[in-house]
Amino acid sequence: MATKNNQRARAAETQDPSPLPWKDLPSGLQLILNADFLAKEYRRNARHQLVDHEVNDRRAAVIVYLSEVGPQTVNELARRLEQHKAAISALLIRMEGDGLVELVPNALDKRSKKAGLTPKGQQLAAPIEDVLSSVRRRALEGVSQADIELTNRVLQRVIANLAGDDGDDES
């Protein structure tokens, strides 16, 4: 098994890792396009693997997050999962109807509700995380820890550069 993995890793190093149509574009643009494509491919693979658990990637994200941090307000979930509050609210209402989450009044602010996992939702958390871990392992096969750390630093820098940008470039 280890030999087979080593052979795949060596083969991956010698092949062009990007059969994508933008490989001849400037490297900065390739980075942005590759990051976007990676996110889409990860979600597509996750959706495909999650079918057996009868959840989609958005429901899986809510279940895993609530499993890790506990009950959260709709605003907190929307911010953390980078979704509109209305979209998260609608998703949580459907998930409540399916018995996956429970919406209860927020003790600190009666105008808002907190979402927490039901026992049924809690039972799904570990198998969903196993699926998502499997997708991540597959995605990172043949990629060294040093490359992962470097890529994380680069992407974090790019995100930080954009985070303060309001889109009004006057230069």
C-alpha cells in the first residue's frame, strides 16, 4: 500500500498537475481561478459522497459546525458559513422539520433563535465528518505538508488583502 502511494506521489510530481484551460494565464490569475475551481470541486465531491447520508453539502456544513461549537444563532451561522441570513434561516427551518436541528429562543436576545443539533443530527455528525475527511485526504493525496502550509499562507495573505477592499478601486 505504501509503495503504491509512493508511486502515485512520484507520478503526480512529474505530471502537469493542472490540466485546466487557464494554465497559460498569468500566475496570479491562475491562483484565483484554481482556488475557485478547488472549492467547487471539493463541494461537488462532498455532495456526491454525502448522498448516502441523505444530506447535501450545506446541511453537512451546518451539522459539522454545530457539532464542533454547539448551538449558534442564525446570524453567527450565516457569518461563519458565509451565507445570507435568509438562506441559513430557510435551511434551518427545513432541517428542523427533518428533525436534524432544534430552534430555540436565544436567552440573550429574545428576537433571535439559536440552532442546536437534535440527537438525530448529532448521530449524523461523525459519519459526515468521516466523509468530508475522506474527500480532503483524496484531494491532498501526493501533496506534501510543506506545500499545504505554503499554500495556506499564500491563500490567507490573498484573503487578507481582499478582506479590507470595499471594491472601490480609485487608482
